[in-house]
Amino acid sequence: MYLPADRRLSKGCEAMAENVDLVVLGAGPGGYVAAIRAAQAGLKTVLVEKAKAGGVCLHKGCIPSKSMLRSAELYQQMKNSEDYGILTSDVQLEMASVQQRKNRIVTQLFNGVQQLLEKNGVTVVEGTGRILGPSIFSPQAGTISVEKADGSENDMFVPQHVIIATGSRPRSLPGLNVDGKAVMFSDHALEMKSLPKSIVIIGGGVIGIEWASMLNDFGVDVTVVEFADRILPFEDADVSKEMTRLLQKRDVKILTGAKLLSETVQVEEAGVRLQLEQEGEIRSLESERMLVSVGRQPNTEDIGLHNTSIQVEKGFIQVNAKMQTAESHIYAIGDVIGGYQLAHVASHEGILAVDHILGRAVHPLDPTIVPRCTYSRPEIGSIGLSEAEAVEKGYNIKTARFPFRGVGKSLVSGEADGFIKVVADQDHDDLLGVHIIGPHATELISEAGLAKVLDATPWEISQAIHPHPTLSEVYGEVALAVDGKPIHSV
């Protein structure tokens, strides 16, 4: 049998390779969870990571950004503490301390992940893992070579199964030079030692809006540029409209239907100059810095996919409902397969993949039961179909909204903006979607998640007794409102 040189393993290399049950490439929230799940079931598991366990979510995404969002939120509350009868003066922001707090949280969680991996007997190997092709000694693709950063001899593993969980990185725009200083991705912005006076954020999706909210709370002059006709284009239109209103109320400038002309971006001593095309006209903008937030692209290069039969479309690995690639012993999870690209989805997919490897019964991931969160001020939590999506799918729908200002706890908390919206099936009373914009929406959405898993109807939600005074009372009210029977609606 002839194999190209880059797909062959010599007999000597094969002899040095270690036989294991599973190799996981990437130690983000998908990879390390999968590795722990497998090790708990007795599989000899190797986790390969070239950076740090925890992945982008822990080190460059979810956790550090939410730490800074919390600092921004508290800063605003303290500046307006007189609304609560607390008189303060000379409230100051110290960015160095914000960064120190963020780093302490990340370090604490990183140490926790390391302890979990050690406790569960997962072998962690630092380096870049690549899939090698089949050989006369290992007839299936999937032998893993781990290139170490220090240039020492590669580690070799011959696993029964492989899980690819290599994550993603920020996507750029053609012709745009991201220097990490004047023109940044969120990775760079998380390390800012000082705040700019002004910033243009290219992209009004979840990450862009979180940064717009945070930087505005920190006192930065923010402009958001979105190519679509509204910010948060994947949220329910009513939620998008409300977030636009509330951000503009805070003096955030929002330009929709606007395309950045990448070739016009110029970095000068005073900042960044750029031009947009909006409604057929050219518009010029200037700001001290620019943040590019136009999505993420999968890390599928240089991991040996060309040595396999794995199918890739637009950079994303194609999998079936059990997370298997075209090579049935190789699985892929998380950002590399597209979809929602959320940490909690990656973790769920990792567990699903391992359970299938173990021969356990698995249920394919239903995207309509995945909660989605935006940690802006106010927060957004959503699950299931938007009103427009439900109509497009042919449902005969009924909807209702209930404002947070209708429950006492929101007034007590000083956070009365926003609402909860329910989309239901008029014919069968099925709960199709729940959309929340308001205080602690990212916590409140979990009740809707449980309702979706249990196939609860709005009436059943209304029968749950929600304690008073709590923000959760909006559920009882909106569930009654769907059938035209709200109690506290005026």
C-alpha cells in the first residue's frame, strides 16, 4: 500500500507512539469537559493544548469580558448612587485595578480547571496536535503527533478515537490590518491599560454590543457600525429595537445598513480614520481606536485534516447528529463545527460525543433548547424561535410581552427597562420562544430553558408560583398575557 510521505508513519515512529483510548485536540470548554467525561468512564484520555486549558472562553472571551462588564456596571451604579439615597463624591475608575481583578478571576478558574483534569486522571500534553494519516501499522487516519513549543521530539499517540475541539479566533475583513493597538480585536481590547476617548465598533452582534455597553459605561464615546439593517440581527426584532433605543438613550451612536470600506482605514497619530458606505453615500468617521467584531472563524488549519476524509465547508468541519465526522472514529465539537459557537454548547457537544463513543444512548442537540445570552446593560436572554422565525416556519402564532416595570422588584433594583416576550403556537399551545431584555435576563432565561426541555405550555408556566417580589414574576404575567388574561397589565 502506497501512501504520500506526509501521510505515512515509519515503523520506528509507530513503535514510539503510545496507544490510548481518546485524544482530544483543544482544551477549551468543549475539549476539557469531553476529556473529563471520558476519563470518568475509564477511558485512557490525552488532552492536547498549545496554550492554556480553558481555551478562549476562560482566557480571552467569556470570563475576562464579563469581569470587565461587571466593573463597568458597578462604576455606573456608583456614579448614580444618589438615586438610592447614597451620596458619594469623586468616584474614579482605575483601569489597572479592573485588569488586576479580571486576571485574578481568570487565574483562579484556570487553576480550578487544571485541578479537575488532574483529579480525573486526564493526561494533558502541551503542544500543537496534528492528525496523521493511516499507515500499515494503523490503518485508520487519526494517529496524533504533538509538536512541542520548545522544539523537542514530538509526542506520538495512536488513539481509538479523536475529538477535535480546536475552537475559533476573531474574524477580520479583507484588506483590513488589525495591529492590536489602534485597530483591535476583542482579544486586544481585553488587555487595554488605558481607555480611549472614543471608539468605533465594527459589528453590532453580541460581542460588539457587549463592548459598546461596557465602554459606554466606562465613559468612552462609542459608535457601532452594523452591516445588517439592525443590531443583534439574530435576536427577536422587538429585542433588537429595544436595545437600540436604550443604547441611543445612553448616547451610543448606532449606524445600521453600513459597510466599512476597509481600504480607507488609516491609522494616524491621533487615531483612526475610516469611511463607510451607507444608503449609497460615503460617510467618514474618526475615532481614537477601532474594534473589529464581525464574527469568529474556526481553527481548522494545520491540524492535519488533509490527511483524513473529513469534510469542511467554509472552514467548518461537517458532523452528523452524534458529532462524528466523515471519519467515524473522529469527532468534532464546538466552534470548529459552526452553529451558535457558545461555550455551553461546546460543553454539551463534548459530553454527547463521549457518550456516543461509550455506546450510550444520546439525543441529538436541539438548537431550539439552547439559551443565548448577551451580557450588556440591560442583559438579553433568549431561547427558541423569534416571532419572525416562527411565522417563517408556518406556525399560527400568538405572542405577548410584559414589561419589567410591571413587577416591584425591578423598581426596587432601579432597573425597570426591558420586557419579556413569549412566542407560542396558537393551535397546540406549544412554547416556541422566550425573549428577555432586562435586568438579570441571562439568569432568568434558564426557566424558559427548563420549560422547553419539559415541553411546558405557557399555561403550565403560569401555574408555577413565582415568589414576590422577584424579577421572575414576569414569567407568570407574560404566560397569562399570551391568552389575554394578565393580572398586572394596564
